[in-house]
Amino acid sequence: MTNRRRIALAAIIALTIALDQETKVLARQSLMNAFPRQYAGVLTLMYTENPGAFLSLGSNLPPNVRHLIFDGLVSVGLLVAAFVLFTGRMQPGADDVAIAFIIGGGVGNLIDRFRLGGRVTDFLYIAAGPLHTGVFNVADMAITGGVLWLALSWAISAMRKRQEPAR
């Protein structure tokens, strides 16, 4: 991996963290003690603090278990992902960009967990017809986008391998 590629991936991570943290600061300042605000009948801005993971998964776990999983294991996972990403153990391409978004989003949520006693600031909610999301944030979008990107990439790769003629 070239230094230029490393810098680009580090920039994606840093920009993801910065955008996530800045939007959370704005949400805490303007939404914390306010009624939810709806826009275009689809997007609602509302302040919540989530002790769990995406869509509040794990929020009912005992606090020490949540701390172990969401602070400890996630931190180790992000360090491993960064090590793999920046030491050239991945093929350069679209998948390394997806990993950079996942790392940026993961770090953004970890910053909240450490600053807010194990909770993450969420403030976006979408309701469009039958589609209703949980309340989420920019970090969640980066993580979800990166995971979906990888899943699609790996599925396409697997289909191509199955279609290759046997040698």
C-alpha cells in the first residue's frame, strides 16, 4: 500500500470522526431539551442517549457486560481493523475504504461511550412509508454503509468465483 493511499484512508477515518462528533455536539446543544423536529415528513431530529449498540441492541445487558463488549471488545476490534488496514494486509481497493468508514464510525461512537458514561448520542430517525429506523447517528451510518459495502463486495466476489471455469 502506498503512503498516498494510507493518507487517504486516514483522512476518511478522521473526517468521519469529525463529522460524527460535530453533529453530536450540535444535537446535544439544540435537541437535548427540545421536542422532536420533523422535516419533509420523513426525517425527525430527536435527542436520545443509547447505552446499547445500533438500534439499542444490548441496551438491556448488565452495565459491566455492556462495558466489556462495547468498550473493550469494540476497541480491540477497531485496533485490529486499523492494523490490517494500514499494514497492507488488505488488497487496496473499495474494501479498504469500507473498512476506513467502519473504523471512523466505531471510533466516533467509542468517543461518546468514554465521554458519556457508556452511552452514545443518537439524533436521527427516518419514517418513510413502511420503513421506520431506530434513532441513529452519523457514526452508525458510516458503520452500516461500510458493512453493507463489504457484504455486497464479498457476495459479488463469491459469485464471480463460482462462475469461473474450473482449471
